[in-house]
Amino acid sequence: MSARRWPRAVAGLLALAIAVAAWGATAANGAKAAIPSGECPPILPLDDVSTGMRGTAVSVTQGRTLSTFGAEVLGILRDGVGPGRDIIIVDLSGPVVTAAGGLWAGASGSPVFLRTGSGESLAGAIAYGLAGGGSTLAGLTPAEDMEQLLDIDSASVPTTVKVPRALAARMAEAAGLSVTQTAAISRLKTPLSASGLTDRGLRQMQAAIDRQGLPFIAYAGSSAPADLPPPSGSLRAGDSFAAAMSVGDVTVAGIGTTTFVCDGKVVAFGHPFNWTGDTTMSINAADTITIVADPIFGSYKLANIAEGVGTLTQDRLAGIAGVLFGGALADWLRRYTVTGRVLTIGLGLLIGGPLAIWLLTVRDLKIFVPVFVAAFFFLSWFNGPIAAVIFDVVPAKISATVAGAYLLFIHLVGDTVAFPLIGALSDRFGLHRAVLVLPAVAVLGGLVILGAGRTVGRDMERAAAAGR
């Protein structure tokens, strides 16, 4: 972890300790209203999907606010992606789709829930569309296939799928297009946010993408900050999803949509990203700026990469999948003890701090890499739980104020104080010794957080009594 991020993380955790000591939290049922449970959604079997079924699609088109729009099943394209890999064809509708100028790149992974006699069930994720822009037709990767992302799949990945004439005719009628225009559907392109590049570098990146025939749209984006996570502490179905190949000054990430979260695991995109199988990349949240309407080449989502929330572990035919660390563990422990989230933060620091100290003394690259990964993993635990605890322990009427104070504190202490402090220590004792102060402070922060666990239960009761 860089010296720039260390002090801000530690300062944020000290701010949390202050918040816990000063304010009470909600009862368990109050927390559920602000924090999605992450329960596995009901899956609609493909055999139960039929022409004419209607439902709702979910995605983010601005900020982190979920938007919904309509979807109607036009038919099922059998073996569209490969043997036994079908595609559900739907027609999208609603103000969100109209404003975007039709289906947009970056909608990949948007969950579609179809209505049945017992309610709405997850049928699949948006993953395919017609070439070009302006169409409301979409192809869904069935939810059944996305549940099996851990299975090794050696099939090739077609970027264009031919549509049988009868189904193409129904699609043309629904969309007001010719049968020729609906004769094939293509995998939706993935917006690729890249920071730290000049205009020339960005053009060179896009040229390289085009030469390789990769389905990416490169644009100049932001680097990934280490700011306040969303109040949920994790991702929700429909949230923007960033698969980051690199973070920091040069941040490169593909933008799509979260399909569902289940028991601390997350599934997204509905199609491959790089088609690497087993992988290790960062999962980041994303703040959507807008949907850029382009009737010629197709609309796409423009977003800034935000905080890390997990690790991507699978990049396969039916989509991408990973684990949401920190937040998932904290929510699981919260089921058994009121201090579960505080324990997760404290233990992450107490484990990650010594690992980081060890990391700074390692000279063997074979040892350095796994220690680095482990230290980063444990020290990242605070990202989700810290937001959840802040919103737990603060009465609703001042929650926005405290969240703003948290951000102010981490920047004042992390950016204003830490840099000159480490610089002064470096001048006096040397850079290596100065940097060792940072993981030591992380361990101290872990102890402070664990100490807050002694009062958090009483504070929660007091806040509940205050009327949250």
C-alpha cells in the first residue's frame, strides 16, 4: 500500500472511534433498512421463461441511485453463445431507456426480474444488443448460467450471435426495425475508464484495442480514491461495477453493472471482461456521471472509479464474479454479536499492520508478493464496515453531518498532517524508519476500534431511543 493511502485509512479509523464513542446506533431492524442484506435472489429457471413475460430491469444511470425500466420477453435464442448457452431476447422500455437513446454500453450485468405467480424472480442479466445505437432490444445471459460461474468453461466466446429468422422478425416488429437489422446481436461493449494518460496515450490505447478487436470503449476517467464507501457497505443488484486492472495514478477499469450479491459473493457483466478464467483484480464501486447518448456508435456509461470493495476471482463465459471482503464478514458477524462490524475493522488492522511492517523489511520478491497481497487484503477490510458502523451509531437527523465530518477528518489528518510529518521523520531518521510509523499507527487504531466495542451495544440502544 502506498504511503499516500496509509495515513488516510488510519485517520478514518480514528474518526470512527470518535463517532462510536459519541453517538449511539440503531437496532438491528433499523440497520437493515440502510444496509442491503445480500441475500441470494430467487432464480427463475430458463424453462419457465416464455414469450410475453414482463418484468423490471435495474441499473444506475447517474450517481449511485438505482433506476428501473421495463422489459418484455420476445423469445429465447437457443445455443446462441454455444451449446447449451441460450440468450433471452427482451425489449426494453421506459423513460430511462428513452433518455439514454436505447441500450447503452455499461448496462452489461443489469439484472432483469420477471413477474411470476409468486412475485418477481431474477431471469438474467443484460449482456447483448444490436450493433450500433438507438435500439431497445437486449440479450440476457440466463441467471441459471451466472450461478455456475465457478465451473471451468473452455468454450470460445462469440462477440456476435446470429438470430433465427422467426425470432428476428418478432424483434424487428417490436423495435420498428428491418429483419436485416435484427439478424444478429452483439456482446455489449465495456466502457474502459483510464486515468493518468494524455490524449495521445488514450488514442494509442483505443487504437490497440481496435487492432485486437476487443469490445472496449476507452475514455479518460478518474483515479480510484480512498474516500467514504456507500452507506450499504457493499454492492447492490443494479449498482455500477468496476473491474479494475490497475488502481492509483494510472487507474484502468471496465465499467458494467452488478447482477446480484449472494453470501458475500458478487456476480456482474453477464459476459466476460478479458476472458482470463481464474483472475485477481480489484472490484471497485463507481459513481455514474451520465449515459452518453450516441445514436451512431451506441450510447455508453460515463463513470468515475470509486473505492475498492472486493476482489475479482473469475472472468468467464457467463460473466465475472468475486468476493466482497470486509463488508460481507462484518455483516455475517453482526448476526451473532452487536460488535461484529467493529470487530471486523479492528481485527483487519491488527492483522494487516504487522504484515505491513514485515512487508517493509522483505527483500525477496517471492515473499514480498504474497505478503503484500495479504497486508492489502486485511487493511482494506475497513472500507465497507466503517461506513456501516458510522450510519449505525449516528442518529438519522445528523447522519449526513457526521459523514461529512468523517471525510473532513481523513483529509485534514491524512492529507494535511501525515505528509509533512512523515517527511520530517524521514529527514531525521531515514525514509525506511519513517514509513514504519504508518503500520504501527494502524495497529494502534485497531486497538482503539476494539475498545469502542465495549460501549457500542449501549450506544445503539440510546440512539434507537432517540427515535431513529
